[in-house]
Amino acid sequence: MTKQHTVLVTGAAGFIGFFLIQRLLSMGHKVVGVDNMNTYYDAELKNARLAKLDQLSDFTFIKADLDSRQAVEAIFGDHNPTQVVHLAAQAGVRFSLTDPHEYIPSNLSGFFNVLHAAKEAKIAHFVYASSSSVYGANSKVPFAVGDPVDHPVNLYAATKRANELMAYSYGHVYGLPSTGLRFFTVYGPWGRPDMAYYHFSKSILAGETIRVFNHGNMKRDFTYIDDIIESVIRIMDIIPQKDETGVPWKVFNIGRNKPENLMRIIEVLEDALGKKAKMEMLPMQPGEMVDTYADSTPLIKETGFEPKVNIEEGIAKFVDWYKEFHS
């Protein structure tokens, strides 16, 4: 990205958006950030991220709901972005079990509005967040981008797979090049409080019991935020060519290719926090995946970058931030 761009980043006050925007600004780009600032998790954290971004030059923030077609069209019309990274979505697997209606406006209507506006604006490359959750009931590991993804085990995963298919259709009909980013368990400082490592930390420090599902027999391919951002930046420059079906469409796994057992994560947290966890062992929760495991070969081959931050280093950095932020 040697040329200066005006980059539209949705989900600007979210975890990945926050770090991506800082990186883009440091590279000399202008950024228009959009977020609806919903209260799915503590708004204090989103406001704190946004406050740091607001201190940076060449950053413009817009509070808007992307399921409003008029709002999206106004954003594109007023700011004329030359690149788009669409990260905004209603996140959370467990929340989709209790509040499924929350996923339709953001993850389907909002995605479509941004996708269509990107087509109308003739954006050269539409980059968007998908999820490792799309692999669902797939039992073959590691998960490869060519594996079947037809059996989502929760609504969140279903909406993310729908996003990939919507992007494919716009590539087929209109020739819009798009790349989906199947993120694998992103973690680190400024992360999401609904993630296990975050609320485990809060509970362990408070002396409260943590709930460990499937009796700890779960694995996650933890991927540190810096590795995520480097991958996204490099992928933005790789405009997909037509695939075997004649469509300029691609997806990447963004993962470290080294799944960690849940009990190991708890051990690393205990070491970093200097305190033992009290645990309640519970059966598997509906809608959860037992393991996530990324085949990152295409990512490494096409970007020349391999996620490398190990869990001990990443968790230590998170804990240092957590103690300072919540002091």
C-alpha cells in the first residue's frame, strides 16, 4: 500500500478495528472509521479505544448503524473511500444462542449494504471479516480453506458463511474482487471482554470460580493481535484474481496453526496473573466447536508472513495491559 488511500474501516471501536486503524494511519493513509458503539460488551472499553483513535490525525469517526442503507450510502458519498475493510458484526457464539435476532441487522443487512456500496463505488478490493466458526461440524483438522463449510453449529457461524457467499455472488455478477478473513481466536491487549481468556483473568484475580466447558477438553488456535494486523495489511494488497469458477474471490485462514488446549491456556494465565484458578468443570455447551486449528499455508505462501507470537508471550502482554487498564 505505497499509494495513500482513504480507507473505510467498519467496526472501528472494536478490537481488530482499533489496531488496524492505528497501523493504517502510521502508514500515511486517511481512515474513516464507522461503529454503532453497541453495548454487547462494556462500552467503557469501546469508548477508551475510540478516545485513543480520536487523538490521531487523518482519522474521522462516524457513529452509524450499517443496516441503514441511507447511512451507508451517505458515508461512501461524503468520504469517497478508495479501500474498504469491513469488520463490523455482532460477535459472539454464546450470545447467538440467547439473542439470535441481534445478528441479522449487523451481520446480514449491514454486510450487504457495505458490500453493495463498495460495488457502486468501484472499490478495487473488498476485504471483510469472516470467522473460523464457519468450519462448524467439520472434523478434519487442520481446517483448510477448501474444506466443506456447510454445517455451521451456531447462528453466528451461519451469518459469517452467508457473508462469504454474498461476496462470491457480487464477484460473479459484478466482478467485485473480495477477500474473506477467517480469523482464529484473536487475543491480546484491548481485547474483547466476552472472550474466555479475558473473563477468566477477571474471575481469577477476583478469586471467583471460572466455568470450564467440556471439562477442559477443547482447543483453540490462539492468534495474537499483532499477527492478525500484519496479515490483514498484507492481504489488502493482494487483489484476488479469478478462481477456477471465474470469480475474483478468495478466503484466508488467519491463524497461528498451533492450537492450544484450554487447560494449558488456564495454566499460562495463572502464571501471568500469579494466582491459581478455581474451576468448575462443566459439559460441552451447545453451539460450541471442540477444536479450531488453522491450516495457514496459503496465508504464508501468498503474503510471506507467518503468525509467530506464542501463547506465553501474548498472554503476558495481555495481562500487563489488563492490570494497567483495570487498575
